[in-house]
Amino acid sequence: MEVVVVGAGLAGSEAAYYLLKKGIDVILYEMKPVKFSPAHKNPNFAELVCSNTFGSMELTNASGLLKKEMELLDSIVMKAAKESYVPAGKALAVDRNLFSKIITDTLKSFKNLKVINEEFYNIEEFVNNKKPIIIATGPLTSEKLFQNLKKIIKKDYLYFFDAISPIVDANSIDYTKGFWGARYQPDSNDYFNCTLSKEEYDLFYNELIKAQTVEFKEFEKDIYFEGCLPIEEMAKRGYKTLLYGPMKPVGLKNNNIKPYAVVQLRKENKEGTMLSLVGFQTKMKYPEQDRVFRLIPALKNAEFLRYGSIHKNIFIQSNYVLSKYLNLRGYDNIFLAGQLIGVEGYLISAATGIVAAINAFNFINNKKFIEFPTNTIIGAIINYITTKEGELQPINPVWNIIPDYNNIQNLPKEQKRTIIANKSLESIKNDLLKYI
Ligand SMILES: Cc1cc2nc3c(=O)[nH]c(=O)nc-3n(C[C@H](O)[C@H](O)[C@H](O)COP(=O)(O)OP(=O)(O)OC[C@H]3O[C@@H](n4cnc5c(N)ncnc54)[C@H](O)[C@@H]3O)c2cc1C
């Protein structure tokens, strides 16, 4: 039997990869390049629409643990990330084009894959035919599909706004107005730190808080995801917010310069010809981005290769409609994965693709569905989004989501995290791998 996977993003690519390796025929619907969402630009699979980083690689960071869990599950996203790695201190950053190309080429090398480049929306058919389908169309799911999905789940959707940070041409930077180095890593030169004096910061700050931004439609309440606030929203919370946030001048070693504030630029590709402004997601209008960001001395003549932008992210109320196996309650054959189900971030979106695929495989083989252990980051997040009482808000990997974490007391943070991380990885190795 075949499985239909809709959306070749992070989650859809992982789901397809798992099934293809198991010898299952996969029909992968991807609307690009026929139709692009407002944030997608690249025709390849697994496009990273904003930052080119997957966060910390350290096991004492929840995002680091998630990476290790995914590696144990043979994640294609983790494999491609390692192959397309660009240096970024303790973070796993990638050359986004190479990353997407590796995933596209790998999936297309399977003979049991059929790609259909069309907008998919006929979900009702699967209600009747009981064939397995995984919907992984992301936070920018096309309207037509979303409306049809809504008819089945009979619950309204929720949304929040997410913003993209700009990318500049590396040749247009004034490298005399800053220095190379990474925070808290004296031996690393992975970031260019654009420096600002107090006067320069004041000027930048005052223009930033009054810059013109893209307006919301009347009916849209401006709800942001706290982990990805636009820089101007952050600034409006107070003069010092940025100085304790993305512009903090600490952890950097440079004996000659004591900046009042810094803006970090990170390499976007292996060649280092493109740099992104770290933590500078924005909804300022494009001409305003030119004007305000060029007040940062190193960016005075910056050429913007991509401007920051803002998008409405939709997600379903998984706590009312989704099971822990990631199929719709009442529809065993209809699985959902990715950011659409109320997780937040590239990696956890991808990870849920693996879970949906494992259970879609079990569905066609009449095997028991698998519930991921809640002492893993993946299992704990799925447990959270499917059982939360009241209104669901998107969740990304955090330690407290693992129930055991809160039960360990009187130990230093690092030690506590190491214990939890080891338990999680043991649990995947000993309790899960033999079943998948
Ligand atoms: C503007 C924006 C910025 C973000 N920035 C970050 C960030 O910096 N870091 C981070 O970790 N996360 C970020 N995210 C959040 C999230 O991690 C990503 O959206 C992630 O790509 C989600 O993975 P996914 O597989 O669920 O969806 P996607 O990766 O978006 O994949 C969905 C795919 O489905 C396709 N599709 C949609 N509708 C249809 C249809 N009807 N038929 C066929 N194909 C369809 C799309 O073309 C797309 O290829 C951002 C999200 C947005 C919207």
C-alpha cells in the first residue's frame, strides 16, 4: 500500500524518508514551484524560510538533546545539516541551499517516490477511502487545504505571527566597524560583531521604535511567538531590552573595543558571501529596513539580499483533535505533522514527521501505534500538544516539558539536564528502536 505525504517541508521530508527506507511507495505532494507560500522561495524540499540555524548542539540544551534523539531515529534533516554545516559557535548552522539540495536529491534517489507538484486539497477523499495520508503543510498551509481540513476537524484554527530577519551581501559590510568572534567562545571567529557606541545605539534605537511597520488586517490581533519577536517589538518594551537581548555586548573578547551594543552577523552559506543579522527578525516596511538598519555603522552601505518580513502562522488545536500517534481522533488514517500541529521550530517540526511516518507505517501493517516516551523531548512535546487543557500555544523544546525534569531537586542545572538527557537517549535506544 502507498502513503500520501502532503508538503515536502521539514516534517514531510522526514516522513517520506522514513517510509521510503521501509520500502513503502510514497506519493509526495508539494505545491512548489507551481505555487509558493509568501515565505517560500526555493523550489527544493525542506526549505529553511528564515534563520539558517538549528540552535545549540550541546546536550545540556533541550535543543541539543532533540538533535541527539533525531540522530538516533536516523533523521534526514540531521544528516543533511551535518553535511551542509557552516561554523556558528555552539549552534548548528547550515548552508540553506545546500541543505535543501541534499534532502531533495536523497529523497528523489528512491525509486519508490513519486512527486506531484500540485496544490493538494482533496482531503475529504481520505475520510472515505481510509488510505493513509500525512499532512505536513506547515504554518503557511494553502488556504484551500486548510479550509477543507477545518471541515473535518470541526474546530477553529489558531494563529500567531512570525518574522524573518534580513540577509546582507558580505561585500557591502564595513569590516572596520566591528570585529570577528563568537560569544563565550574565545577561540571562535564565526560571527562578525558590528559595534555601536552609546550615541550610535541611541540614534538606532530612537529610529527603530518609530519606524513604519507592515500593518495587520483589522480582524487580526497581533499575537507574536515570544521566541521570535520582531526587533522593533522587543525595542518597544524598553530602552535596555535589546541590550540584554540580541544586541548584548557581553561574552565577546576584543581587548581594543568595548562596545555599548553589538549586532551579530552570521554566515549564511559555505562561501561566506551572505550574512544574516542574528535575532533581527522584523516587520518594518522594506524602505524602513534600509533606513534604520543602515544606522548600524558597519551596515552603512549594506546591500540587502533579503529583507525581513512577517507572516501569519496557523496551527490546529491539537489538544482537542489529535491523538498521541499524530492521527486525527476518529480518523486513524489521517496523520498530521510539523508546525501545523502546534510545535514551533524547524527541528521539532521535522521530528514529528518521523513520528507520523512510524505510525502511518504501523497503520498499513496493522501493527499497534507507537506512543513516544514522555521522557524524551519529542514524546514530551507531543504529550503536551495533545493533552494541554485550555488554549494551546506553540511550543518549542524546553526542559520543563519533560515531567521527570521537574521531579529532580537539589542538583545543579547542568547535572540535572545531563541525567535527563541520558535517560531520554537510553529510552529511545532500549524501548523504542526495536519497534520502529
Ligand atoms: C516566516 C517564518 C519564519 C520562521 N522562522 C523560523 C526560524 O528562524 N527558525 C525556526 O526554527 N523555525 C522558524 N519558523 C517555524 C518553522 O520551524 C518552520 O515554518 C518549519 O519550516 C516548519 O516545518 P513544516 O514541515 O511544518 O512546514 P514547512 O517547512 O513550511 O513545509 C510545508 C511545505 O508544504 C507545502 N505546502 C503548503 N500547502 C500545500 C498544499 N496545499 N499542497 C501541497 N504542498 C503544500 C509548502 O510549499 C512547504 O514546502 C518560521 C516560520 C515562518 C512561517
